[in-house]
Amino acid sequence: MLEENRQLTEKVEALEVVDSTLRREYKNVRKALEFVMEMVEDVGEEELKRHVL
């Protein structure tokens, strides 16, 4: 029983690390996307289409 509890505790701790990492990465992606969206809005949809296409 003690070994099982130890293993479960280790798994929970590992999941907490993964959760923290994913949250940090999500925050970074969100910041980057907000930056890109601001640029897109400033440029205008038609001008952006000309540049992309």
C-alpha cells in the first residue's frame, strides 16, 4: 500500500510539472498570436491577402 501511494504521488508530481509547462507554453503561444493578430488588423485584410497570395 505504501509503495502504491508513493508511485501515485510521483505520478501526480510529474503531472503537475507537465501542467505547469503546458500552461507556460500556452501563455507564450497566446502572446505570439495576439501580436500577430494586431499586425493583421493594422495591415488590413485585403492588403494581407495580396502579400500572402
